[in-house]
Amino acid sequence: MINEEGKRRIEELKKEWVITKEEKTIVREQQLLANLYECQQEMEHLLDDGSRDPHYRLMDRLIGRLEKYLQNNQDIM
């Protein structure tokens, strides 16, 4: 789900420029990645085994998968 800052930024861009659905999707995907990074940092402190916990490693794999997707499909990373 897109946060309020993201919604505000999208509305600003709409006023300044006509943005495509693809550009809007890119913003959402980048925000998702930022949120996943934040979650992973929090998980490291909350999980008993920290970064060695299987759930932490799962989050790492999900982040890696999204990074690869963004790199392949948007050439931004």
C-alpha cells in the first residue's frame, strides 16, 4: 500500500507532468523496496537469532528478488 508521502508526490507529478501508469508503478515498486529494507532492519533486532534467523534470510531473498526485478525491468539500480 502506498504511503501518504507517495500519494502526495504522485499528485504533485500529475500536476507538473502527465505521468504514465508505468511511471506510477515504478514509484510504487521503489517504495515497496524502501519499506522492505526498513522491515529487514527492524527484523534483525526483533528476531532471536538476528540476521542468522531463517525469516531474516527469507526477507533478504525477497529483497534480492525485487532488486533484480527492478534492475532488469527498469534499469534503475
